[in-house]
Amino acid sequence: MSGALERPASCGELFGVFTRLALQGFGGVLPVAQRELVERQRWLTNEQFLEMLALGQVLPGPNVVNLALMVGQHFLGVRGALAAMAGMLCVPMITVLVLAAIAAQGQRHPAVAGALRGMGVVSAGLVIATAVRLALPLKRSPLSPIGAATIVAITLLTVGVLRWPLAAVVVGLGGVGFAGAAWRLRAHAARSATHPKEPGDG
């Protein structure tokens, strides 16, 4: 991403952005979060977004709420964290309660059932598109593109096919990825210390 990053000017802006983000997140907020925070608001780079998302995945609670807390805290401390979380939860909660009451009345209607299935397909497409966009920064991962792709493939196999518990896969493969990245970084640091670049080297 080119150009300098922006930052939220106030807790009110954080609240507004995360409210808008949450209200767009039919079937999942993650695709909208990446577009809103990285591409539209330019508050984070793709790499920063991935780092916060990864941490949010392994912490208790909903991933995107964890992400909102971290983004708010990063810019405006505790006040920012509370504002971002309120934006994620308050207005969407009221909206969902109203829509749930309406859906309960019309869920047996074929048109309503068809609309819900259609939104499910769109949500799946949004998640896939986000995964493709977020895969590009992994080329610069300490694990290397092959190592990162291997962990992704194993995750798909264990969770999607073998139905292993998600928590166990995250902790297990996350530990393997962490150890592999740390080993490669140490090896790179050792090589740099042994063979420092000369002033004229490219």
C-alpha cells in the first residue's frame, strides 16, 4: 500500500466507522472490516490487519470484536477500545433483534427462505475474496510463501475435512507457525551477523 496512513480523529469517528462496518457485515464482518479499515479508512496496512486478526483469532471472544478492541486501543487507548466495541455491538444488536422478530414471522415463506440462502452464498464469496486479498502480504512472511501455504492447506484439511476442533488446530498449527517463523528469523539474523553487507552492496 502506497502513501501515509491515516488515523481516527476521535472516539466518535471510531464509533461511527465500526457501526457502519458492523451494519454491512451480513454473514460475517471480516470481509467488510478489511475493506473498511485497510482500503477505505487507510488506518492499517494489510500486514497490520493480519497481525491484529491473528491475535484476535487466538483470544477468547468473537474475532472481529477482539479486532475492534485492538484497533481502538491502538489509536486512542482504553477510550478508543470502548468506542470501537460499542460501535460493533450497540446499533447492530438492536437491528438484529428487530430483524430476528420479523424473520420469525416470515421464515416459512419461500421468498424469505430463498433470500436467506442467497445472502449465504454472497457471504461465502466475500470471505473467499478477502482471503485472496490477504494472501498477498503472506509473501513477505518469515515462513516463506511455501511454508504459509502449507499451514493454510493443513488447516483446511484438519478443520474442513477431518473436522478437528478449531481451538486445537489454532493452538497446534499456530505454535508450529510461530516456532518456524522464529527459527527462520534467528537464522536470518545469524547470517546477517556473519556476513554483513558492505556499503556498496545492493
